[in-house]
Amino acid sequence: MKTVLYFSKGNSSFVLKDIEILSRDFRVKSFVFNGSSLQQLFNFFKQIFFFIKHLEQGATVVCQFGGNHTVIPVLIAKIFKIKSTIVIGGTDCVSYPEIKYGSFSKKISAMALRISYRLVDQICSVHDSLIYHENTYFKCINKAQGIRSFTKNFKTPHTTIFNGYDSLKWRVEKKPLKYDYVTCAVGLNDPVRRIIKGVDLLLEFSKISLDQKFLIIGYSNPKETIKDNYPNVTFVSECNIKKMKEYYAVSKHYVQLSISEGFPNALCEAMLCECVPIVSNVTSMPFIVGDTGFVLGKKDINELKELTKEINNSSFVKQSLKARERIKTEFSFQRREKALISLIKNINMSQC
């Protein structure tokens, strides 16, 4: 059994899913790169020793997301003629300096990304837009986004493998609807995070839609929110899968009005739970939604008001079933599993 040396920053759901997939065909040795700045400096040395310990013929390097943690792995892989892949996900491909978001908006991390993306043998993206796209939804300094926009002479081979989802795990029986609109994101106590995820626009919309009920999931401390200003909005903290499914079961529309995204898990999971999607015209989201939901062209409250007229005239039952079927059919966990394993096996064969 061949070995995959897997480098990541933390153990996010993306990381755990891909390790689960790769472990079925490879011996996965993982290294988690995290901690304070001083600890991260120490981690560079730990990466080298980790590499030496597990180095063997036929090994492959896989990194989850580009960043400071990918420079050493791809550099050593290049020296020892070991094939390497970086799976990119979103923030490692963009720069929004006006809100200090995106790895390319910071000098040191941008330099690390450029080195990594030039040295690595293969880039695996969750959607083509992470290589290049233009953001026409949000008024920003850098309209052109994606790796190609911030990496001169970018020639690294890249392929696209969509995220995959378990339609049996994310399945609910719809109950009497309690909320008209639901959204979910982590870290929403941070005002900048609310802008990134479009919660600021959703809250603005709630003030002129007092007859509608809103549910916002993702506050580490919901008591810190100004509830008196939003009488029709329920704020709840981050929660587990079981609770998320309970919320989705009583919600009509899932809203994702982000200014930047990769391939959002929450959107796809909510669609599997038969929530009709409403998304911003950003990166992968219009593609994910297809004809099952609605797309907001510009970050503008008046455009959102107009869009809701179309939403209110649509058939919820028909759209909700179509939303589930689209994710189940087009973005299954099995499809990602097959494609990712094939990618690693093929890159392995190219070094034989």
C-alpha cells in the first residue's frame, strides 16, 4: 500500500473527509500545522523531521489548502522527486484587502502561496473559479480573483474535483415551517466575518421584512448580538449535525450571500435537507444551485427585495425536491472519492 503524506492546517470537515477517502486506498500519515506564530515556526522544523521519518519510495504529498504550511512539504518533495498536490479551497485563492480577507492580501502568506503554487506538481481545486474569476457581485479593489490573478506566470497543472456529500446523512423529513430564511457560518460574532458571509445584508433585509422569520446559526455567544434591533431574527450558536438537520427541517430557504466562497458545505447540506437555496453570484454557488434556487446578482438591498418577489411566486415543494436531487446526483461523496483517489494514483504512476 502506497503512502500519502498529508499536510493540513487544523482538522476541518474538508480535511477529515479527504483523509477518510484517501485512507481507503493509501496509508495516510498526517501532519497538522497550527498554533501561535512561535509554534508555527517550530512546526517548520517538525515538518522536516516528519518528512524524513515517513519518506519512502512511491510516497505522495497532499496538502489541504495552500499557505505557510505548504512551502516545506512541496519544496522537499521537489528535492526528493516526490509528486505533490495541493487541494485549494477558497481563502487561499483570493485577496480582499479592504476587509483584510484572503491569504493573498497578506504579504508573507501571499509569498508562501506563490512559492507553493509554482513548485507543486498538481493543484486540485473544488471549482474552476478558484483558478480565475471576476467578482461582479461585490464592489472590491481586486475585481479579478483566483490563483492566476495573483501568481505571475502561473503554469502549474490543475484539475477540478467538486466536494462530495452523503445524501443519507443529510436527509430530513420536512416539518411545519418555522423559518422563512436560514443561514449558517462559523465566527459570526466578528463583524468582518458577517460581511464575508453576507449576514450583514441578510440582517438589513430582515428589518424591512418584519413579517418573515430569520434564523442565523454561527454565533459563539448569541447573547452578544443586539436582539432588540432584530425582533424577527433568531440567533443561535454553532451546533452539531443533528441540531443543524433539525433547523433545516423547519426552514424554507437557505441563504448564502457571501462575497467570497470556495465550495460551501453548508449550502450543499441545506439543499440535501430540502431547503431552497438563495445565493450570491460568487464563484461556485450559481453552478451548485443550477435551476433549483435563486441567484442575487449584486450586493444590493433593492436587488434582494426584487429577487424575493420572484422567490415568493415560485413553488417551494417543487424547488426543494429539485435542490436535494441536484446535490445527491451531481455532488455525491462517492464521486469525489473516485476522482480524488484516481488523481493521486495517476500522479503516483507518473513518478514510476
